[in-house]
Amino acid sequence: MAADTNNKLRFHKRHPTFVRVVLLAVTFLVALGAGAIYSTWALICRGNQCPSIESLAEYTPHQTSKLYAVDGRFIAELGLERRTLVKIDEIPKIVQDAFVNTEDKRFYQHAGIDWHRAVAVVLRSPLHGYSQGFSTITMQLARNVFPEKISREKSIIRKVKEAKVAREIEAKYDKKKILELYLNQIDLGHGAYGVETASQRYFGKSVRDLNLAEAATLAALPKAPARYNPVRFPERAIQRRNTVIELMRQNGRISDADASRAKAYPLQLANKSISGETAPYFVEWVRQQLDAQFGKQLYEQGLKVFTTLDLDMQSAAERGLERQARAIESGRFGPYSHETYEHYLAHREGDEGSGTSPYLQSAFLALDPRNGAVRVMIGGRDFDDSKFNRSVQAQRQPGSTFKPIVYSAAIQNGRSPSYLVNDSPLVLQVPGQPEWAPQNYDLKFLGEIPLRQSLYLSRNVSTVRLGMELGEQTVINEARNFGITTPIPPYPSIHIGAAEVYPIELISAYSAFANLGVRATPNAIIRVENQKGEILWQPTPTRTQVMIPEEAWIMVDMMKDVIRRGSAAGVYASGFHLPAGGKTGTTNDGTNVWFVGYTTDLIAGVWYGLDRPSKIKDNAQGGVLAAPAWTAFMTEVYRRMPAPPDWPKPLSIVTREIDVSSGLLQTPYCPRDLVTSEFYISGTEPTRDCDKHGPYANPGLTPVDTLSTIPITPPPPGGVRAPITVTPPPVQPGYEPVPSRGQQQRIPTVFDTTRRRDTTRRPTVFDTTRRPPPRRDTTRPRTDTIPSPARPPDPIPR
């Protein structure tokens, strides 16, 4: 050891100049470094590069706009930041300690910069890089006064700026005020800023009422608000919460017993209506309309938006829709081969969904047919996983739910419910397309059947023949009258719902039936007020005449049979016996299932399918998979609401006893099981006796015994009755028929029903290049008021 010391002394003596140079160089470098650090510290904020801390004292948060339901109940807030300010004395000590121990345990000892943590981070930086691990509460508060672009930078320069501003904050405010500012501005996820807003958002109560476990849950969020969101990731939130509780125990803030009880406390979150998570698809749809109308004013000036949403109906729809979806996935209706929603959630990677889900999706829309007010909107099963609104943005094939539009065109063009259509094999050759032979669901053919039966049994082939008889352009024009805006190519397949539609347009089209001829455009906003209560916007509902009341009433009566004895007979069998009409829908290979039904005061439509079109299951049917959700919803709704009235029959509707096999007036020779009562618009009823079962068709035939009590009047020569002249009765009090599309008087069309079609079951080949002209003008109808908000945005690619 002594030798080493002697060697160093000899080196100093031999090289004194070198030693002095080294010492001077080191001293210079140290001084230079110190000067650089000091000058950097002194000049880092020159030229207003650092914001003034005066903004903290003058801070007033933007006021969020609030949405209210039709009965005045709160739905949600709209704003860039949801924030409610509270004084530090109103924040419990346990909440303050939870944040201090988690974010900055030496908060009360340092003057804005925790040098212990700073040195540790600098020493670790060669291995781990610079991080934000040494940010104190004061530095996090300082970050809030920087512009967003600068606050998101990850650099040592930004950290120095934060430290500089933090020192200024510490010099101006005491610790109590700094903590108050911090707890009112911290981002705690889901747009909730500050502990009071977050407490209401997650737990449905004020921060004043939080217990230890709930306080620790909030204190766990600043590290990664999205990752530890207790609503979406409860298990992660509990693990992080328990870590916070353990830190508080180690620092002596709570006892071991309190820590154990808090760790065992269950995560009890607020329900959706309290936390502002009600009807997220509806809220987003309304937000888009408000943003187009008000822009930044919506997010800053605290508007009050009164909407048409019914919270009780929304809850009923959510329960019924999800219950049925889980029943389908469980295999109750047959084997289900796709991934289930529960399995997807359990195995999903990452925090956010892809937007295109592999599990069964659903949509539900309910509205008031009288004014188009949307009462329920569900655009999918999980808004957090997929924000794509399938009720508004999706384009789906409607299947047989499109058929009422075809049959409406037939009724408007003089056909009656007893008009015979041909349900026999059909082969079509469309130029440029492969040969197409439409099939019925049961792969059977019924021959000639009445229009009514063709609709309620949802026969495809007879509907295609009917649509071709009317002409594709007639049906397209009728669809436009009903509010369908999507492209509809002029091919025969459109008659059975091959052209895609927006669900909101299809469902609202049924308002023309429920409202006896007047279609109401969907709307969601009643009025918008400012904070003074002044009305800023009050949209006017749009109502459009589509059919005259007589035509609509006939369609309603035909669609009642869908529920009473047709493809949705399960609705009636389940016990729902209120006056209602509707139509099922199932697309090719069972990729979409629908049911749209209505009463006089409520329309509701249900859709199930997959985002990437695929067969839901074998033998999928809208009446089996979709109708039960509609039934559950309607049953629950009408437990609380008065039963809807039936549709009043217009006085010009007449009743005739007919033979369904011929569509003509019944005679004593017609078999009992073929005789029924049918409704007609005055002037379109049959005027001939049935000659299919009379003595002319079968010489020597005697009258049916069951009809022997009916007087038999021998037919006049030629077998034709004299035409019946019907004088229209006076208008019923309180009932004012609305002329159709500007017509002041309807001229009934009488068809010669003596001509019968060939019922032989052999394929018929049609040349579809020639179309008969429509029998009546079906141009777009007039609109009574200003148009409603623009059509839904284009869907995302599927």
C-alpha cells in the first residue's frame, strides 16, 4: 500500500504539468456541466415555452352537454371532459392518502421534485431509458397546463419543463391546494376527469361516500386508465386495487385489519343508468346529429338535449335481445357452431375490440309510428367491443321482411287479398346471370293461392311471380315511397328481399302500416336548450303519405295473419294476443333472421346475424330465432302500458263471403272449408259467383249440406251476377281519409277474375327482358314537412 502511494507521488512530481491540465479539464467540465444545467433550467421556459400557472387559478372546466330521456331522466353526458369540481375538505382523507401513497409518497416532503426518485431513474436510464417514473403529483399537475401536443411528448426536455413549472406551482400554492387541483383534474378513464366524476361514473355515488376499497380502485387508475378500467376489466382492477391497498398498509396509512377487509371487498359498480352508460348506440347516434348542428358548442356550453328514448323500453329490449342471443348460442334451437360471446370475452387479446366481431350480433329498434320517435336503439351486443351501429349503419338483406312492400304495391294496383297468385315451380333466365329457380322454405309448391295466404305463409315463388307481374320498377318505386334509400337493382330476386337495406329504414317503413298509410321518419331529438332554458333547436317530425287508409288497413289485416297463423304463429302461441301485425324474414342460407312487428302505438324490429355473413345455424328461421325477442319485449312493455287499440276499419271497406280456391263469391256448392270472409276496398270486391264448384263445373252437383239453409238464387243466363253498385257512406266522425299522393278521389280498378292460371307443376321459363308498364303512377310521394336529419352514414366495409 505504501509502495502504491509512493508511486503516485513520484508520478505527480515527474509530470506536474499533466496533472494540472487534467485537474483543470475536470474542473472546467464540471463547471461547464453545472453552467449548462443552470442555464438550461433558467432558460428552458424562455419565450413563453412554458405556460403560465395562472391558468390553474383561473381554471373553469368546459360544461358537458346532458342528454335526457323522454320522461326527463338522465341518460348520458357529451363532452371532451366530464368533470365536477369539489373542494379538498369534501374529499375524504382515505381518498387523499390512496392517491398520495400510490403516485407520490414523499409529496409532503419535497418542493415539487422528488430528487430520490429522479436520481434513481437517471441511474437506471442507461438500461431502461427515460421514463415518467419520477413525476410527482405537482409535476403531473403541471403537465395539465401544457398544450396537449407538448404534454404527450416523451423527452427529457419536457420533463425539465414540467419540473420548472412544478417548482413555480410549489412556490405559489400550498400542498393542500395543489392536491385539490390534482384530484379535480386527473384523468381516470372513460372521459371522467377528477375524483368526483369518476366516483359517480364507476360507483354511482359521491366521492364523499367512498370506502377504502373504492378509494383504492380510483387511485389505481392514473397509471393506465384504460387497462385498469373496472367496468371492462374487473379482474385487473381488483389486482391493481389490492396493490394500492398493500402500499397504504406498508406506509402505515391503514391497519392490517383494514387492509384485509378492503382486499376482500367485492367490486360493486354502478348500474348503467346511474353511471351514464345507458343506450350507448343511441347516445352516439344522437351525438353525431348534434355535432353536425352545433359543433364545438355541444362540448363546451352545457346544452340540455331532450330525446325520445324510453329508458324502461330500452332496458326491456336489452334483456330480451341478450337472453335470446344466449339461448341461440347455447344450442337451445339446434347446434350452434360459431364462437360464443362469453368465449370471445374470455379469450380476447388486448383492451379494444376489432370492430368486426366473430360472435352472434344483434340489433333492435323500436319507435312510435305516429311521429317516428325512436324509443329503443341497440346497435350491437357490446359497444366497448364494437362501436359499429348495426341498427343505423349496417346494410343487411331483409329477406321476407321486404315482402309487405311488394304486396302493398299489389294492393295499390287493384289486387285484393283474395287475388290468386301462382305458387308453382319457376325457372328464370336473366340476361348475363345464371339460371335461377326460386324455392319456398319447405321446398313445396301450393299451386294457386290467395294473396293473403301467400303473405302470411311467406311463399317465395308466388311473391316473385307477383312482383314480376307488377314489374320490378313498380316495386322499386314503392320501396322508395316507404323510405328505402339503398340501391335496389331491377332483378326478380328483389321481391323476396335480396337487395340490402339499412335496418332503421326497413323498420321505420312499417310505420306506414301501423299508422294507416302515413310513414314517419325516425327522429331522436325533441328539443335542445341552452343553460338558460332557451330553445336552440326543435326538429319537426317528418310524415309522408304512402297509401290511403283503406289500402293500409287491408295490409294490416293481412299481416295480422302472420302472427295469428303464419310464419310468426309462435308469437300468438306464446300468449301475446294484442292487436298486432308483422313479418318474419330469413335470408339465403340463414345468414340473417328478422322479425318486424307493430301495434297502433309501437313498432319494433329485431335482427340477428354475424358481422361476416355466415349461416347462423341449420334451419334458421326468423319466426323461431328473432320473433321471441320481439315477443318478450312487447309483453314486458304492455304490462306497464295500456293495451293498444285495434285499427279502426274504414267505412269504405266491405266484406264478402268467397271461395278461396277461386276468389269469387261463394255459392251453396262451395265446400265448407273453402268458404271464408274477406275484406275489400269498395269497388274491388268480386262480382261473380264461384263457378269452380257449381253445376256448370260439375253437372248434377247438389248444394253443400252445411250451406243448405242459405237461399239459393239461380244464376242469370251466362252465370254472371249484375254488378253491385255501392254508394260510399258518409265519413265517420273523427275519421278523415287522407288522399293518396295528391289524389282527391280513388278510381277503383275491377279485375276480371274469371281467368284462371295453369296449375300444372311444371317449370315455367320467363323472358325477363320485357316488363309490363306499371298500372299506376308510383313516383315518390310528397313530404309534408321539412326533411329529417340526413340518412345514416355509410357502413364500414364488411
